[in-house]
Amino acid sequence: MRKILKMCILTLATAAITSCLFSASIGRAFADVSLASTDVSYTASRNVSYTGPLGQVSFDVNVTLQCITTYSTTTDGVLPPSSTCHLNVAPKSGNLTVDYHIVRPIRADIDGSKSIPLPQGGRELLGNSPPIPIPIDSYGTITIVIHGRLSASLSVENGSVNPNPLEWSSWGTNDTVVSASMNKVTLTLNTTYNVYVTVSVSISGFNVASKDSDPRQFSGSPSPTFVVPEYPEFIILPLFLAAILLIAIVHKRKEN
């Protein structure tokens, strides 16, 4: 009887230790899991009009920005109870289109449209961009400065996200903690691009007019979703049974 009791106590103790050790090792194995990446498109359009005093330059300029941003995620640990998600945003491409009507004293009015890929592949779309010159003729230039930021509102079923929402004024990673009672959850991001532009017009090298547009936000498409991994409980049972078998073998050998 004592042998059986001793074996039961030893088995339970070993099982508890095994469970803790394997829980820790599995947690480490699943830490920093790279989740799928998603490309999100934004199209932003802002109009800027300036009417100069009599005899000065006036302009009407419409600026359209097309941006494709890549959202990607890694996560520390697994659910439940919580997991830190590192949400990274990176530019994939960017394009600038400028439609303009310039009224100049003495010279004829200028109408036109120009479209260019952004020289840094879209990096100009966050923060305050360097001046982007658009030549309109041999005498004049329109210069665009982009002031942009991204934001993401996160939602998760049967859980919470903190902090929420997240904002980026430069490309890179923001962290948030996902808490949930479920083993696996889907994290959904509803993203917006917030932007205004500064338009300047120069004639013969002299800056003659400059104005900011109103700010506005534009929704992204599609909404990225990421599945935060679950704790792989199905692995524990085979390990637990293997530990019991090993204990029984060792105990029997000691008796013999």
C-alpha cells in the first residue's frame, strides 16, 4: 500500500513539474510568432485654392495621394490570458497626382495635370515630407509638402486591447496587449490615413503663394485581420502520459 501511495505522490509531483516545464517551453517556442501581413490601400484627395490680391498669382490645386501600406504582426507568447502584439507598418508604394490651374499676371493661365511615383516609395506619406517639386512650365513650380499619419482601431471578440487605437506619425512598430479568455482570437484593424498638404507656387524661383489644405481622414481597404495563436493544450496530454510511463519504468527498475 505504501509503495502504491508513494508512486501516486511521485507521479503527481512529477506531472505538476512536467506541466510547468512544458508550459514554459511551449510558451517560449510560440513566442514572437510572425503572423500574416496585409497590404492596405488608401486614396486621399485634398483641394487647395488661393486667391491673391489683384496682380498676384492665384491658384487652384487638387492633390491626390495613392498609398499602399503593408501591415505585419509578431506576437510575444500565446493566449490566454494575454499576448503582446507588435504591429508594424511599412510603405509599399506611393503616387502623387497634381491637377492645377494657375492664374498669373501678364502671362497666360496654366492648366495641367502631372502624376509621379513618390521618390522614396511612399515614405513621404507619413510625418512631414520633404518638399516635392512639380514643374509646371519653364518659369513656375508647384511644391507639395505632405503631412500624414496612420491610425488603427483594434477589435477582438471576448477580449480587450490596450492601448487602442494606435497611431503612427512615422513608419515602424507600435505595441499593444491583447487580453482574452479564449485560446485563439482574431484581431481586426480598421485603419485610417489622416492627411493635409501644403501647396506652394513659385515663379522664376520666387515663392509667391503658399497655403495648407484642411485635414481629413480616409479609410483603408481592406481591413487587416490577424489570428493571435492559441496555447497548444493538446500537446500536454501525450507528454503527461509519457512522464507517468517513465516514472513507472524507473520505479520498477529500482524495485528489481
